[in-house]
Amino acid sequence: MELLLQYRTRWLGALITLATFAMLLVFHQSANSVIGLYLLLAVPLQFCFSTRWLWGVVIPAMILALMTLVMMFQTETGFTDLYTVAYGLMPLLILITVLVNVGMNVWHRVKLRQYAKQVNESGMTESLFISDQELTKSGLDSSERTFFKREVRNAYHQLEYLRQIRREVVKYIPSYDNDLRLIEQTFQELLSAPRQLLNISDFMYNDLPDYVALAQGLVRINNNIVTGEDTQEVIEKAQAKLSKLSAKLQQDYVIVTTHEVDELNNRAEE
């Protein structure tokens, strides 16, 4: 039955709907047509609710409401078996579905936190994950966590841009790949030690933005169809400046990892 709610293509949906109505005809001949009523309600509602909520809450609730109305108005029907099954099974399905969804939500939250921590510690920086749990462990209060996430995300956009333009500028900057690795590792270290943010303000607000600005200028020159006589001179000046920035990026990385050296030194002296 779960497949009934998961189809997405028009033709498959039409076939399943026809099959559903065929099943309805079969179950209609039975004295207990609760399954047929299930399917009948599922056909129009499958596009409005998720699988679990539809089968476990929405349809049972509708059947309960229908049965309640029938009992209230004392309508004469031959669906006695349906009443018994509906009142016995529907509340149980609702309870089970609610518990399952609550459990899955809790499980997903736990796994997301664990995954965020693994990403931050593994160097997988293709996407940026900032774990509030890790920031709290580092001793940052609410305002500090907000500031950290805002500043790191803003700076991280610059790293993403540098990745995008690699093919265009790598021929101008021999150290480009190594510089990218240094920047990525700096972010990785920063995520594992958020309090280092203040110690690498030069990286965040000077070195990285300057590097990006020069790389962007080289991209524009690379895209020019015609260049002037002074173009090569400008490129060489940019390369010289980038070489100095490359050295600064190395210094920034050393600074952001000083806490690891200090921790090792403290343990060695114990």
C-alpha cells in the first residue's frame, strides 16, 4: 500500500489508481470493507500528505469521524464489522504513527548533529556545516554563536568563489592549489576551535578578501579578448601581491592551530 503514495509519474499514477479501484470492487463484496474505505480515501489524499501521516493519522481520523457521525445519527447500516474494526484499529494506528514520527524526528536531529561534527572534523568542506552543539561546547553564548556563524559563512562564500574560478586563474597563480588547501584547512580548524576567530581577524577581514579581489581581477583579464601593452605588467604586480598573501595565509594557518600546540604542551608538562 505504501507504493500507492510514492509514485510520481503520471502514467504510473494512473495505473495504480485504476488498480486501486479494481481492488475496491473486490473489497466491496466483503462484509468488512474497512480496507476498501482506506484505499478509497487514499486515492485523492495521496498528493496532500506524506505516506506515514496519510496512512497512520489522516485516513484513520477520517474513518473515526465518519463512524462517529454514523453512530450519532443512528443510521441503519450493515457495516457492524466495520465499526468494530475502525474503533479498535484507528486509534492504535494514530498513536503508532505519532510515536514513529516523533522518534524519527529525534533520531534525525541526533544524526544531523553527529554528521555536522564529523564534517567539521574531517575536512569535508564542500559544504559548510556549523554545529550549534559544538559552538556551545566551546563556551560561546548565544550572541557569540550568532556572530561566529554570520562571519564564518560570509567568509566561506569567498572560498566557494575561489573554487569556482580555479581553472581560469591557476595558470596565473602557481601556488593556487596549495593556497586553496590552506584556506580550507583554516576553516576546518576554525570550526573545531571557534574561539580562534578573534586571533585570525587578519585572515577573515584582510588576507582572504584581498586574495579574492586579486584573483577576481585576474579572471576579468583572462576573459578579455584584447589586452593592452600594460596588461602583463599588471598581471605581474598582482602575482607579486598574491605571493605575499600566500605567505600570509600560511601564517594565518599557524595562528589558528596554536591552540593545538598549546594543548599538547600543557599535556606534556602534566
